[in-house]
Amino acid sequence: MSDENSRELSRLWRIFRTTKQMCADRGYELTEDECHISLDQFRAEYADSSGAPQRHKMTFTARPTTEMQKKYTPLARPGQPTPEPQIGTVHVEFNGDPNLGVKGLKQFAQLLSEKNYYTGIFVTQSAPTSSALKIIPSLLPTVMEIFREEDLLVNISKHELVPKHTLLSAEDKKRLLERYRLKETQLPRIRVDDPMAKYLGLRRGQVVKIIRKSETAGRYASYRWAI
Amino acid sequence: MASKVPVKSILKQKQPADIPTEADRNRRNLAIALHHANLIQAQKDIQAQILLCIEKLLDLPTGSEPTPDEARSFASLVYNFQPSDLDALVEERNIEGKCGYTLCPNSPRSRSIGANASWKLSSAAVDYCSDICARKNLYVKTQLGEIPAWQREPGIQAPIVLHEDDQPKSEKTAAVQSRKPVWKKTAADDKDLAMERGETPNGFRPKQVMTDMIVEKSTTTPRKTKVAFKEPNASHTAIEGYEPKSAVRNDEGDEDTDDDT
Ligand SMILES: [Zn+2]
């Protein structure tokens, strides 16, 4: 039994670290220590006396850094000289229910709206039902993202074959399109359900810059339009 | 919807003028684009509505016995469902620890028998408290159209009739008189005809979209499609559309494995 507990504990420790790193990479305020918590520390904070991990204790929230807020601020328009940043506090929960349906997801959605969180990330042990997933678009502008635990065991952004992806601000996107005299629809595309797009929480219409290393050309950048 | 008006006016104007002008073409393209946008919107609306219906039906029955009102609302809320939507409802009810059949207050056998249930019974049977409920649910599922509700022509989907045991008194006598379940019927009855005339009180249908799609007045076209689209619904055990009673039980398992893929 304790063997199983320790295996489950180290599994959740990896998932927890990836989740925090993902939030930090998106631009939320998280310390380096938080993102690289040791297994011992994790056990001390999130395990019960038998050594089993307690998912409900792993809940956390994080605020966007000013840099992130800038990235998410739309361009000024005639009617809107100082637009609000389209980002806010993220709330992350870990759910261990063996089955996750409409009701389970609704509960999480309700908490997001009560506490006025901008984004909710739900890390689930089981796959939510297809009906439950259909709730997500109806919650907008509140953003709800679902991640399966197994998808966060490893941080894909750290894999050597995955090039660096960075989100462009609205300002940078505009400059890019002007420089190349392009319409955004002419850019190559990335689907919002692409693993890296999910990792960054890309929204439709955003542009991401991808920097690859090449033996012949050195470093080169390409751009993708999220659809 | 405001977009409907240009569609009709263009078709009428086209008859006198042989060569469509640039403006005509532009207007027609706009009308086509609007038509498709409306279809997509109708699809979104209905999908959202189906989700709401699933949520409502999750909580039935509220007491230990379904009320006649609850039975009626079950029959009317599933009207826009496709068979897969009913499967989704069964799945959601099971997660809540309820028998897959909406009017049943019991637990599914997956709970009452426990972990062994899945190898004692077929995968579909454990979702219900009993074979009776499984059959009652199949009775409803068989009536549901495979065509998504936003593509259905008016009158193609008959009102859903519940299993005899669950019909409210007055409807029950009516069903006994007709002696034929709706899904075995070959000719339209008064209800069907009223539906085609748009005289039905059932408010779910997105009339604004459907009006565009009524082209012919002839009733033979919808009748044909009805038969054609019913066919994939029928099982391999059906004989000329008639389902022998003894085959119904085997059918449950078959249908569910199909739907899982
Ligand atoms: Zn039952």
C-alpha cells in the first residue's frame, strides 16, 4: 500500500511541477522555488500521514505579471483609448474523481464565476464526458482549460525537439504583419488544441513566434496564427 | 431573422432578368453566406439546448416515482436528441449514480452489483437497474432521428412516445387504441400531418431556419427521406423494418458497441 502511495505521490509531484512551470511560462507570478519544488517538500506539504497525495490541497491561484498583462492588452481603438488587459488571476485545481461529468465541471465553473477568476485550469485524473466538455465555450469570457494528469507528467516545452514558442502581444503582431505586408490569415496556422498551444493557453487569433535551431541556418523564427 | 427577406426577393427578381448583374450576384453570394451562418448558428443553439436538456433530465425523477409531468417533459426534452445524445444522458446519469433510464429513481447495476458487474453483464446492461429500464430506454432511443435537429425537415421527426408503462393515463389509452408504436408506423397519423403543417405546439424547432429549406410542396419528398434515414437505425435483425420481439434484448449490446467507436 505505501509503495503504491509513494508511486502516486511522485506521479502527482511531477504533474504539479509541470502545471506550475506552465503557469510561469505563460507569465503568471510564481517563484522559481515553487516551480521546482523537491519531492520531499512536496510530500511534506501535500501528503497525508500515510504518504498518499491529497489533490484538494494542491489547489493554487496566481496573478498575471505586468509583462503578461501588457501582452494581453488589445490595441487601442478610437472608442477604446485604454483597453483592459484580457487576462487575470488563474485558479488551478486537481481533480481525482474516477468519472467526471456535466455536474462536476459545472461545479468548478461556478467557483470560477463566484470568485471572479479569469481563467480556471482543471487537471483531471479521468477524461471528462463529451457533454461536460461542451460546457466550456458557454462560460466565455471565463476561460476554462482541462488537462489530463498524464499529459502533464512531462513538461513538453522542455523537450529538446520542441522549439521555443512565445506569444506575441497585439502590438507585436501588428508590427509583424505590417513588416511583411501580410494579413493574419496568410500566416501558417497552429490549432488551439495543439499540445504547445494548449500549454501556452493560446486563443484563436493570437500569433505565436517559434524559434528553431538549425545546423545550417543558425536560429530562425517562424510565426503561427492560432485557429 | 432579418436575413430571410433578401433570399426570397432575389429568387423572384431572377425570373424576368436573364443575365444576372454584378449586384445580383453579390447579393446572392451574401444571401448564401448568411444562410450558412444561420445554419451554423442554429446548430450551436440546438447543441446548447440539448446540453441544457441533458442537465435537466439528469435530476429526474425528483421523487421516488416519476410524476406524469416528469414523464411528459422527458418525452418532449429528448425530441431534438440524436441517439448519441441519449447515450450521453445515460453516461451522465451513471456518473451521478442513477439508472440510465431517465424516469427511474434506482441505481444502475454498475453500482448495485459493484466492480464485478462488468463481467456478469454486457457493457450496456450495467448502465441500468434492470433489463426493463434498458428496454424502455431503447424504446425511446429507437425513435430518435439520426439526422441532427438543425438539419431536420419539418415533420420528419415524430413526437417521442414513451414506453406504455410510463405514459400518462390519457395518452396511454390513445396508444392502446392505435396499438402501434410510432417507430413501427408506416403511414403518417394526425400528429405527423399537424407537424408538417406547422401546427404543433412543440416549440423546439428552429422555424426561422427551416422555412428557408421548404422548397417543394409535395409531401412525397420528406416521406422518402424519412424511410432512407430510418434505415441505418434499424438493426440487422429487423425483417422488412419489423423488429421481432425476441431480438430486442440482443440489440441493446450491439447498438452500444457501435456507438462507442
Ligand atoms: Zn431503472
